[in-house]
Amino acid sequence: MYLRKIYTLVFLRNETQILLGLKKRGFGLNKWNGFGGKVEHNESIIDAAIRELREECCVDVNKSDLKNIGHLEFTFEGESILMDVRVFSASVYEGVPTETEEMAPKWFKYEEIPFDDMWPDDRIWFPYLLKNKLFYGIFHYKGYDTILNYEVKELKCMETFYKNKK
Ligand SMILES: Nc1ncnc2c1[nH]c(=O)n2[C@H]1C[C@H](O)[C@@H](COP(=O)(O)OP(=O)(O)OP(=O)(O)O)O1
């Protein structure tokens, strides 16, 4: 039985590029990723996504402009935590992405995403994101570099996925 912890992960995108941030401290140090983190006690998932984006790269996004595009789960050999990561995308936002103590943001062309310097699972589920498909992925890691097993699939509708998950 796992202890589930909920995280957010937000990607800002335009027609040709995606915004990634280089993690400067803590979990995922020196990896490029979207912006996000733990959902705090008494905080909604969407509010956490907005807060983390503001804290990590000084950009504001409205709730209505954040689209839930995927759900990821991570477990680690010998650990009882299950990381439940809610993935969002937005193309409308306010502010200029700015470096903070936690993240250094940079726009990447879709064909130049730095997978070698990202979490190993990213190259498996990013193709869904890049094709604008909704997705579910579950990954079981040994340490933080080796994926022991995984499953990824396209979803038709996030609401139906969460309704059936309960
Ligand atoms: N394997 C993998 N692939 C893609 N994305 C992620 C992972 N593992 C992850 O943790 N993530 C994402 C999920 C979150 O967006 C971040 C991790 O959040 P973290 O920085 O630990 O949370 P914060 O609340 O910001 O932590 P503090 O540093 O403030 O304590 O990476």
C-alpha cells in the first residue's frame, strides 16, 4: 500500500516552443522540467499549479487557461511513497518567465527538447503531450535513474479518467 502525494507539473507552450526550467535545488536538481511541486494542505490542485508556476518562474496564469493534459504516477523500489503528478498545459499567461532561486526558465523548440538532461520517463510520455493527446503513465523506478517497468496510454477524457479512478 502506497502513501499518495499529489504534485503539479505545468508546461507553457506556444506553436513552436515549450518552456522548461532547469531545477537549481532539491528533487530533480540539474534536470529540465515543467514547473510544479507539492500540493499543500487545504490547497486545491489547480491553485497549487498556479502558485508553483508563479513561485518558480514569476508567471501568472488563470484557472480557465490551464488545461489538465495528463496524469503520471511514480513509485520507487523500497519506498512507500507514490508520487501522483497532475500535468497541465497553458498557452495564455501574464508576465515574463524569469529565473528564481528554484528554476532557470528557457524556451525550447519542440524538436530540440533536451531529453538527455530530463527525467528518463519524460521521453516516453512527451510524445503524447507534443501530439496534444491526453495521457496516463505509471513508472516504477530503481533509484532515480532506472525505470524497472512502466505503462503509458492515451486517455480520451481526463474527467472520465478521474471519475473511474475513485
Ligand atoms: N520523473 C518525473 N518526471 C517528470 N516530472 C517529475 C518527475 N518526478 C517529479 O517529481 N516530477 C515533477 C513533479 C513536480 O512538478 C516536481 C517536483 O516537485 P518538488 O520540487 O519536489 O516540489 P516543491 O513543492 O517545489 O518542493 P520544495 O523544493 O519547495 O520543497 O517535479
